[in-house]
Amino acid sequence: MRVLKLIFKNSLRHKLRTSLTILGLAIAVMAFGVLRTVLDMWNEGVEAAAANRLIARQAVSFIFPLPYSYRDKIAKIPGVETVSFANWFQGVYIDKNNFFARMAVDPETFFSVYPELLVNQKEFETFKQERNSCIVGAEIAKQYGFKIGDVIPIEGDIYPGKWEFVVRGIYQPRDKSTDATQMLFHWTYIDERIKQDMPGRAGQVGWYIIKIKDPAQAASISEQVDALFKNSPNATKTETERAFTQSFISGLNSLLQAMNFVSFIIIGIIMLVLGNTMIMSARERTREYAVLKTLGFSAGHLVGLILGESLLIAALGAGLGLLTTYPIVAGISAVMPKGFFPYFFVTPTTIILGASAALLVGFTASIFPIQRALRTRIVDGLRFLG
């Protein structure tokens, strides 16, 4: 108890310095938490991929379309349960900053291959019956105030012209990692208009989503799909949804690696901040430690005093930083376009990493002061003037 009391008293002896150290630690831990959250969200997108879904895209590049006629051929492959497709439409809703995924899909099969998108059955039936209807995710419905019956005007870019879609359903995410920021509408509505305006682009889809019966057959079925169209002008590349997601964000690998590197640089900054404080404190208390040794305090007591003070400051800084991380991340999520990150939240892993890193830094920052206190002889300590 005496040691604990001394730890608290030592920590508060220089209130301004201790407060600034805790504040510095809190800012660093908060920055670490935000960076790790960004990295976690990218990884969550990969981890959320279903094992029983394959994606077949154009072999040269994702941006090139595939013929609609491929659908029936893929469906005949043994082990294939359902074949659906989607087409990236994009366009502009009011302003280019209003970014969220806008895709033309097959209404009959799309929601069966994505069961994590939960739609009211009545709304779904209405959606299927109206060619210009759409279903939007709960997140963008909340952000833009979309309600059932609202008309969403879209200025086309990939598909030029003015388009209007009537909201007939709002889907809910099955779990926290489900993307609730998409706008989905009828592919046939787009294709019929394209036949009139741009006949050469009609009858094309962006990519196929293939739901398979046994995830263990993913590699075999992928090979069979690609073999069907190997010698055609539109050869395919079929892979698991997880692999597809990883390849889709591969262009950001350098950025993600840089962010990962910076997040650990921040840990080094935390160590320097706390280490500097502890070294200054140890130097100022050289005579005190000599007096304590004279009074019979053991090496264990001195280690406890220095380590305890370092860990206490680290814990306070980490706690404040982690508590601040939540509102900061919530604020970023509120102002960031919903389609940029389908979901954005602090994961338990980030909290554990932040807290562990701060405590590790607290332990590391105390090593040099402990060595100094233990190695200094009593007589030298008493003579020390600082």
C-alpha cells in the first residue's frame, strides 16, 4: 500500500508535465486507433466474403463487360446452385460527392445469392413488378432521407442520359459487416433503353455472381467456368469472392501498407514521449532513491515505484485516447460518403492493440530509469545535485 501511495504521489508531483504527457499519449493512441480502424474496415470487407460465392469477370479487366448469354452456360455446370449478375451503373445523384454504389442487377436471383441483404417480402414483390423501381440500403436511406415511393434522379455518365428510379424497398444488413450502402435496380430497365440509344452495348453485364453448393469445389467450378469461354473474345477469370475482393483493392496495397507502417511509427512516438518523462523524473529523484535505499527499501520496491508510475501514466493516456477514438471514428463515419466505407466502426482488436501497445510502451519506458536507479550507489546518489 505504501508503494502504491508513493506511485500516485510521484505521478502527480509535476502536474503540468504529467498532464501534457498523458495528453500526448492520448492523442497518439487515438491516431493509432483511427488508422487501425481504417485498415480493419478494408480487411473486414475481405473477411465478410462468402465461401460459397464465386465471381466471374472479364479476364483482361474488371471494367470490360461480359455477354448476357454466358448465364445459361454457367448455370449448367455441376455444383452451381444459382447464377446472378450485376452491372456497375454509377451516375451522379445531385452532386459528384454523393458517392454510393449504384448497380443494375437481376431482381429474380440477386437477393438469393446475397441472403445477407434483408428485404421485406411485400416490398420485394413490388420491386420485381416495376421496371424503374429500386431497392436501397438502410444506411444511404438514412443519410439521404430516402423513403418508399421517393423518386431518385440520376444523371448518367457510363450510361448517358437522365434516369429516374422509384424507391420500392429498403434492405437491412443481416450483420454489422454487411454493406448497407448500395442502390440496386433492374438490369432489364437499363438494357432496354441501351438497345435504343446504344445498340452495341446492349446484352452485356458487368460480372457474374455464382452461388455454389459446396465451397470445397470452388477451384474446380472456377476452372470449368473459365474453360467454357477460354477461346472466346470475352474470356473470363473466375475466383472466390474473397479473392475477387482482395484483387479489387490491390491497387491500394501501397497506401494500406503505408498506413500500417505509420500506425506503428505512432507507437514509437508514444515511447519517446513517455520515455522522456520517465528519464526526467528518474534524474530528478536520484537523491530520493538513494535515501530510500538507505531506509531499507529493496530493489523490488524501487522497480515497483518506477514501473508503477510509468504504467499508470501509460494506462491513463491509453484510456483517454481509446475513449476519444470512439467519437472521432463516429464523426468520420458521419461526414464520410457512405459508399466509400460500407461500414466504419472501432473493432475490439483495435482496442486490444491500442491498450496493449500503450502498456508495452509503459513497461519499455521504465527500463532505463530502473537501471539507473538500481546501479547508482547510495553515496553517489546522495551527492547528486541534479
